[in-house]
Amino acid sequence: MRVGVFICHCGNNIAGTVDVQKVAEEMRKIPGVAYSTTYVYTCSEPGQNEIIEAIKKYKLDRVVVAACSPRMHELTFRKAVEKASLNRYFLEMANIREHISWVGDDKELNTQKAIDVVRMAVAKVMNNKPLFSSSFKLTKRVLVIGGGVAGMQAALDCADGGLDVVLVEKSPSIGGMMARLDKTFPTIDCSICILGPKMVDVAQNERIKLYAYSEIEDVKGYIGNYEVTIRKKATYVDWNKCTGCGLCMEKCPSKNAYDYFNFGIAPTRAINIPFPQAIPKKAKIDPNYCRYFLKGKCGVCAKICPTKAIDYDMKDELVKEDVGAIIVATGYSLMGVENFPEYGGGKYKDVITGIQYERILNASGPTGGHIKRPSDGKEPETVVFISCCGSRDKSVGIPYCSNFCCMYIAKQAILTKDHLPKSQSYVFYMDIRAPGKGYDEFTRRAQEEYGVRYIRGRVSKIYPRGEKLIVRGADTLLGIQVEVEADLVVLANAVISNPDAAKLAEKLRISYDTFGFYVESHPKLRPVETNTSGVFLAGACQGPKDIPASVSQGSAAASKVLALFSKDVLESDPQVSYVNPNVCVGCMKCVKTCPFGAIKEEELRDGRKVAKVIETVCAGCGICTSTCPCGAIQLQHFTDNQILAEVYAFASGK
Amino acid sequence: MNNRRYAYYSGCSLESTAREYNESLKEVFRLLNIEIKEPEDWSCCGSSPAHTVDPLLACALGARNLALVEKMGLDVVIAPCPSCFTVLKRAHLKMKKDPEVRKKVNEVIDEPYNLKVSPKSALQILYEDVPPEKISEMVVYEIPELKVAPYYGCIVTRPPEVAEFDDAENPISMDRILESAGIEVCDFPFKTECCGAAFGIAKKEIVNRLSYKVIQMAKDSGANCIAVCCPLCQQNLDLRQGQINRLMGTNFQIPVLYFSQLLGLVFGISPKRLGIDKLVVDASWITRSMRKAEKKVGNKEKEPEAEEE
Amino acid sequence: MPQESKKELRIIGFLCNWCSYGGADTAGVSRFKQPTDLRIVRVPCSGRVDPLFVVRAFLSGADGVLVSGCHPRDCHYSDGNYYARRRLEMLKRLLPFFGIDDRRFHYTWVSASEGERWQRVVTEFTKVIHGLGPLKIEEGEEIG
Amino acid sequence: MVELKEKISEVFRDTNLVICWREGFDPIHATPHFVREESQIEDSIFNLFCVHNLCVYLPFLKEKAGILVKGCDSRTLIQFLQEGLIRREDVVIIGISCRGIIDVGKLMREVLYEAVTGVSIDGDSIKVKTVSREREFQLTSLLADKCKICRYPNPLIYDHLIGEPVESKVSWDMAYEDIREFEKKPLEDRLSFWTKEIGKCIRCYACRNACPLCICRDRCIAETRDPHFTSQSVELKEKFMFHFIHAVHLAGRCVECGECERACPVGIPVKMMKKKINLEMKELFDYETGINVDDKPPMYTFKAEEEKIKEHEL
């Protein structure tokens, strides 16, 4: 075995506090080390060439580079050794910069530490084995989960790029949150007017297969080859027959159904089409309110339906789709008003949330776009907006900012003034966060042109006095307590993750944070990738986001998928587990603990049952290796022997 | 049914200014078969003064009493006074969280406290351990004219990490207990507003203004009586009502009763035993308007207890 | 402390690649100074850490062993640290039964962004090990 | 005995193999007995010397079998089933309620290792005849230690049951008192205790071979030394390593049948280490090995929120 050791000075970054010459010298003493040297910048082109030349000249078969973190340059050096015709897995890195030279001042101790760490890397590399990727075919179809603006954008971009798209939307219509908005900031564009055409595009695009009112039941497989089971939830209306005429909705005698689209601001019918621009524009029965389901008789809709589309016996249906990549664009939820008892949320009818107010402002909303407060239908004169309801409030467990509330409050305050010129709006805020293009100007317009009064402070309590609501809060700029007599109070309630976000994440095997938002691969440089290859993120499922950010991410995720699908075959990462069937005793504990279902039982010709790794599914965590009692299953490149070699090398340090 | 035994830590106020709270609560517990036992040789919890002087002292005073309860072999202590409750609960939680504190405190007190007791307020016991039907069963009188504003005060539910009971900002336990006893409760927005507490000693006017708001809101909410669960709240709202009227130019005549007194009344305990006559603002109209409950649920054999004297 | 006495003890750390190894990198990039005793082994996941690695390290001469992974719920492999938590907790409770002070073995969670936390963990743990001194497991009397 | 043989015949008709006991080379040693022919049934016995946990043979058997289990042994079966090492339909269980077994070592010491020629049991006493004399002992004085703290004298799983149910008054705390007592010793004493005990180990692997849950058998890493967790050296640290391997691999799996300790030729209290882990498994996961078929061994599962595992502060 001929190991070459290359110690990097990293200019003065390493050489300043580590005696690199001494480290190189010490390494020469290790049996099996054929060459040991230092270089000022090993990652530079001449530095890499030095390695390549040395491999050829000294016939090196293993290489250790002691430099910065492998998280930084492992790939660089792997490619370098590969250029010298060495298998890329014959490279190990010792991190003597981030873990040594940058965190210790004592040169002597740093040098000793570096010697140990490089020796450990040498010990490991001697146990390395050449590994080879295998290639596999991929299905060039993409699944987009979520039909909000981010998911629609992703679906449309993928379809434009020539891909077949499966779009799954949980609710009866695509459109998401944006379809519920009245106007968008800072341009005061009509939201549905700009979104509607996109929705129609989705419906008409031949490459997009839309599953509305459907959810992801199960995801099997791996990048390039997923098998997705989709649950088409029962709508009790045959959508092939339904023309969306709306006759059923008109005649339905159950008039008190909860209106999910309008966030319960007014009731709807038990059979309904969520909103006029819905895509697909089809009716659906809510069995929680339908008299036929509750009392067993009614059947008005069935009688009246001109196409006989009503089917009370409809059941959920499971369908399977094969795809090669998945874009998750499941969006967000909002904290319910009942979470704010100190504001009388849920108790006082005129304390509503921002999205509910959006529906009141909207011409196709329950009030036809006339601002009427829910309790008595009167036009409010004084409207109070409270920002950060739940957001940035550790006491409710939400330390983060909900991103867009400052902006929509300004917008709603402006619209209020437009609708009711005599009205006066107040905004209680913590900070005004308006960093987007044209955003700050917009919030200033609200204050300067529309006379919205911004009060910097929190609201402690809301209580009724007669028909009014008294909003009591602090004005921290004046240092006084203030009370505002309001007719209507709008809470900018916190953005939270979907209640079933964690469940979906587990099906997709992607990570999510404490708040249920999905975690991207790198916060700066890989914003739409996840750590599960083949699964991408778009929009607010990753964290609160406004429309332009969501749309950008939708396009970004689509471009990632298009890039992925530009190849005809994919290369697998060979750092996966491998079972030695001669050692395996078939206890199958690895099968039980594998988080990816990547290990299965296999019967050998002699009838013995052993474990077998499905290489393409294995993610390389190594839980199986630490589970296996007899060492039969080994995670390649992090085998027991490789790690033990490091431990023994560590122990030989003194 | 509920035959649990609880330790009962009355605390100083209930032995003096709030005797009617003590008496009425004991009567109510007796009728509900809630067995209570006072720890022997209990001492003052330290209330607000202790923790403003020395946190260790505050913790030790609480822990000493909890240790006594532990010795009795009981795992729940009822502390009806919210201040006592908070002090005991805080001592318990602090010692549970921080082994250092536990060590220090156990060094100062006679016998170590081993964290085996949960302090609870009287409200919590009646809300969580007594089924509402059981309260309803005991009702023998109704008071149709009565409309009560349930006033919890600052600390019985706050801070939530100490109280670990009910909603901190919009508690409902007292509402529900009174409702199950057939007493009409109004929607009262100032349930947890501050009455001014002990500030009355230093700056009477502040208490008067704060308590005024509470009483005014009770009146605006349509209540003709305020129910409380804290001796200090009771004192500020009842004893100082005259002061408030003078300062604010109002003419409040709203009786302020402990919720246990109200329960006692409808359970048929004599007003005298319940200390109704000890109230400053006259509450006699309440006793006068009592009448036999029409719809009596269960418990037929129980008759209203005879009036004393 | 080691800087004063220059006497190091043998501490080995098993760090998961995705969180804690990154956290140690972050600490380095931020120049958060740490005692020098620790030697780090990179593993893909804390779930890869066989409790027997820890035992082996002690028996081979380690005075302290540190394992650090992603915070629960944040595992790159979704469940690895959950397994690690159970197995390492078992080991932590087993070690003192054999007379090895359980403070010599610490397992914790440090994310890639928690450079400061990593500095604290290393500093505190090194302090603990120096407080305990070297681990001695010596040959007993030979039996006939 | 008649009942035993009847049951064995009944099961044999169904399985063609019944694993039971027969008398060994002397009256105080029983030996495992594989009944493969009807005629062998006659030799089967059950007495105070049927010490072996016969389940050890099951996981690698390629055929359906009947098996005799005492209460303690039955836990092994449940553990096997939990781990999927055997299939329930492949085994017909004849359970035996057990009053305890004799610790042959104790008996041998009492009779000064003289050859035993006859044994007769009468109620609570046992008469032992050796070549030179006859002695009588109280049964309890010769019972195996594990039987004195037995909580499961009756099989927890069986298809056929032999014998009257036996009542156990042993509580969990009583069964683990020895561990708790040992843990009261200072750390140094514990280390020196194990240094002395494990120092005796000759690495014969008898404990491992006797263990029904040591499923690696010949592929045991202590023996194959690949992966390199330990070397073949007999220095103290390697002996420690072997015992740690054994203990850690049995974490949440050991059913405390005590076969390891019985098999150890040098008398190392091997079972103590496993009992310690079992104590922690109960404390941490409210899990007891070999009790419910539907339980999951705690090392092979997890909860996102572990109620009992607190983060450790430095």
C-alpha cells in the first residue's frame, strides 16, 4: 500500500498555527505512507496537479489531503485523484483548518492534534475500497404536490419544458391562498384576475394531469423512479358528468355548511362549487352538512341535477402514478382566531383574521365586496389591524416572522379607505417589515396618503363596550397605554405549516423543522432542493413566503427537474450499504430499522434467508451497520473497519 | 365517586380577613365528599414579600409546607388563596427544574421535600376532579335574579407555566363551575384584569382606579354580583367599593362573593355559616331572592340544611 | 485547562456529517476558540455510531468520548438520531455499572448553524474530562 | 410423567420432532433430548435437573418442532417471536409450570464432588446418594439463584400446559435488588469488581453459545474479528470488549434465562450486566423482554418524543 499525504498550508490559515512541515515529517514515519509533502494552496490548480503528478511518480494508491473541511473540497480532490486514474474513493481528507488551525492558538498543541487527525485519516484510507457508481434509468414525469401559485408555476414550467406533469391538489380547486386574495401588494392588482388565466392554462395544458380533491397516500421508490399512490377523495358528484352549472348549490336546503374557501366568514351550501373561477369547476358534497348523509333523506341535488351526476355511494379511489421527480408546493396554514383568547378570538364576531377580511373585501366574497362587519352587517368606521398575532411570539411557540403580514395589512388598510372613505384605520405593529421591491414605498403610502395610523406597540386586550370593541395596547413610542374604540378588528394571524406537513414529509422522507416547514438542502445555495435527491421544494411549505417568492421558487424547482431529466440515466451514489451474504445470519434487524425501506429479505439458493440492500433506495445513513450484530451489512466508505481504524489510530496517539 | 383525600393549606388570609372563603369552601367540600386535611404546623407561604427579599427564602417557605404535606402521604395540596398557590407551585417547579435549588432549599428546611406534591387551586379541584353533574346534584336553591361576573384575578391562571391550569387569558373554570350550580354567569371580558392587589397600602388611588374598571366592566356586562377566588381581589372590590364610589363619583352597590359562597348558598348552607353577613357591600338581596330549585336533579333525600338561629 | 498545563487528555468525537460536523466547521469559520484535546471522526449520521465504537474507544485509551448528531426531528436520514438517542442512552447508563464514570461519555445535538454551541460543548466537555483525569482500566491480578 | 409423555406423543404426531429432556450420565444431570422417533418418547423426563433452555436450538431449525419450556424459557420464545426469529406456526409449545431447578454446582459442592448414584425427592427435601453416603437437603438450599427471584414460574406462551400453576410472590423490585445493591458501591469498587471477574474470562465463548439470543453463532464478531472490534488477545481490555459486545448486542433482548452464567466455567456473573440493561429498558421504555409478542425490542424502534430520555447537560 502506498499512501500519499498532502498537507495544505492554506496560505497562513493553516500554516500560521500548525507546523505543517512537522506533520508531513511525522506521516513519513507511518508504514505504508510512501510520500508526504506540503503545499501552499492544495486546492489551487497547481496544487491539484502536484497530487496528480505525485500519484504517477510515486505510484500512490491512496491519497490523504489534510486541508479544510471535506464539506468544502472533498469533491474537488476526488476529481483530482480520478484524473490520475485512481478511484475517487481512495481519497480521504483530514480537516486541519476548521477543526484545528482556526480554533486553537497553541501551535504545539495544534500540531500534535493535526498529526493525530492526519494519522487517523491515513488509517482510514488504508481501509478504503474502490467504489463504483451504477447507472439507472429514470421516468421523465414529474409530480407536483399542491396547486397553489407555486405548484401551478412549477407545473406549467415543467409542461412547457416538455415534461408530463401530475398535479395533485388537496382541495376541490387549484388556486391556493392566492385565489382567495382580493388584491395583491404593492400594485393593487386584482389577485384572481392575474391568477385566473394561469389556472385556466393548467386546466387546458395537455401535459398536465390534474387530480383535484386528492391527496398523497404513499410514495415508494427513489429519484428517477417513484411510484406514487394518490387518494382521490370521494366528492359524491361524478365529475365526468358535472358541468358546473351550480343548480344543485342553488337548491341545496342545507345552508349552513362551513365554507373552507371563505375561512368560515359566512356559511355555504352542503353541495358547493368553492368559488366562481374554480378549476375544475365542479360541485362537491360536504357529508358533514349534507342532509342526505346526516338524516338519510333529502336528495334534492340528485333530483335537480340535469346530468344526473350525484352519486351518494361514491368511495375514495386510489390511483398509482409513476414519476421521476417530485416538487412539493403544499403551502401553508394560518393560526386560527381561537388561538387569541386575549383578543376575544372566536368570542367576538368582529374580531377576524386577515384572510377573512380579504374575503370580505373581495367582490366575489360573501359580502359582494362591501365591507360589512360580521356581527351586524354594519359598515365599520374604525378598523384596527394587529400585526404579529402569534408571529414572533415565543409564548405561542412561534419565534419566526410570518413574512407578508406587514404588507397585506398596509394593503387592506388602503383598500378599507378606498371602500369607505370616512373610515379610519389603525395598525398596531412591532416593526414594519417591507424589504421587497416597492414594498416600503407602499407602506409609506398607506400612512401618508391614506392616513392609516400606525401605532408601534402590542395589543394586550380587546373587550366589548356596547357595539364597539375596545382595543387596549401600548404605544411604545409615546410610552403610553392607548385604547382605540374599533368597529372591526383584523388580526394578522401567524403563518403556520399545514397540519399534515409532517406526515407528508415522512412519506417523502424529507426533513422538516420544529414548526413543520420543510428543510431545504442549503439555506443559501440549494434553496429548492431537499436532502432527499429527486424531491424539490417550492413556495411557503418551506417557510412563509409572498407571491413573487413562491412563483420564483416554482420556476426554480421546475428548472431543477428539467436539468435532472436532461440526462437519460442517473448515477447512483456508491456510498451505500452492502450485505455480505456469507456473514449475514438473517435476523433481519436491519430491515426493521432502515428508515428508507431499502433492505429486503432475500432467499439464497441454499434456502438461507439473508438481507439484501436495494442500492438505489439506500440513502447511506448506516443505521443498519450499527444495528447488525455480526458486521454483515457494511455502509461502504464508512465501514466498521474504517471507523475502527480511525479509533485505533487515535488510540495509538500517545 | 370522589372520595379522594387532599391536603388543605388554608394560608394566613383564609384564617383572618378571608375567613368566609375558608368556611364556605370547607362546607362545599364537605357536601361534595371531598375529604381535606390540614397539615400540622403549617407556616406562612411568604406571599409577595418573601420573594421580593430573597428567592431562596420564598422557595424554602413554600417547600417547608410541601414537605409537611408529603409527610402526610398525600400528593395534592389545595391552596385556595392564589398567592399561596403560586408560591407553593413555584417552589415545587423551581426545585424540580434545578437540582442546585433543590439541594440548597432542602438544606435550609427541617425535612427535605421530594417533589411528590402537586399544589392546586380550589378552582382546579372543583373543575378537574368533580364532575359537573355532581355539582348540579347538590343544588337545592336557585337565585334567578343573580347574574354573576366571574373574576379570576391576575395569578390563579398566570403565568401559564406555573399555573398549568385553564386558559391563562380567558379562563373558564369558574364560569363552568358556577353554571353547573345553576348560577347565571355573564360574559365578562375583565376576568384576569388586575385589581391593584397589595398596592392599596402604598397607593390607594391606583387600586381604586383599577378596581373601578373591573366593577364598571362587570356592571356593563350586565352582572349584579362579582364572584372571586382570591382574598385580595375580594378585599379590593368589596371593602374599597365605597372609596371607589367617592373617588370616581360612581354609585356601585355590587356584592363581591367568593365563588364558594355562591356554591354554598345554592347548596343550601346557611348564609350565616357562609359569612354572607361579613361582606361590606350588602348582599342580603341575594339571600332574599333565593328560592327552592324547581328542577332538582337526583339526590332526593337531601333537604336544605336548617337555618341556624 | 490544557492551554496552561499543555497536558492533553484523549478525547474522541463522532460527529454526523450533516449537522454536527458542519457545526464544528461553522465554529471554525467563526474562529470560536476551543481546547485542543478533541479528535473528530466523521460519520454520516449519529445513527451510524455503534455504541461499541464508544466502548472500543474507552478500552483503547480514550478518556472521554463525545457523540454529536442533528437535533431530534432534524436528522438528514429522518430517523437516525432517534435510534442513536436510545442506544447511546442505554450505553450511558451501562458504563457506570462497569465503573466507568458516565460523565466521560456525552452525547448531544448540534446543528450545522450552531457554531457557538459547538464551542461550548467542546469547552465544557473537555473541562469535565480534565476534572475526571485519565481513565484507568488496569490488568487485575492473574488467576491461577 | 405420564402426562408429560402423553403430551409429547400428542405433539409428536403433529411435528415429528419434539425437543425435551432425558436423563444424562448421572441422576443429577439431564440432557437435551431430540425425539425423532416414537420409541424415544419413553426416555423423556422432567425433573429438577432439567436446567437447559431448549429454545436455543429453535431459530436455526429448518423444520416444525414441539418444544418443552419452563416459565423462564417461555420468555425466550416470546422474544424470538417479537424479533421474527421463529414463526409461531412452526412451533408447538408444551409449557411446564416450574417450582425451580437445582443448581447442580451447589449440590456438587455439598457432596464434595463425589459421584452421585441416586436421588429421591420427597416434598421439600431431597435425598442424595453418593458412592460413600446418603445425605438429605432442603430443596430451597439447592435451588438455582435465578429461581429464588423467579417472577414467571408459569409459561407465558404455550399450546399445552403441564402441571398446576405455581404462584410467584417475587416483585420486580425484588428481582432486581442485587443490581441496585451493586450500584450502591462506589465507581472504583465496581470497576475493580469487574476487573477481577472479567479478568477470569478465558474467552471460551460458552456463555455466548448457551445464549439462545446470541443469533450470530459462528459469525460472532468476537470470534471472526471482522469487523475489528476486538483482537484475539486475552488481555483485560479485550476481555472487557467481548463482554461489552455480548451485553450491548443483548440490550433489550436478554430474557434472563441465566444460561450464560450456568455455562461459564470460571463463574463470571455474566447475567448481571444484562440484568442491568434490562432494568434500564424498563425505566426508559417501560419494556420487559419476552412478555408480549407484540412488543418491539426498544433498540430497534424509537419515539420522536422520548418521555424518559432527557437531554444531558454538561
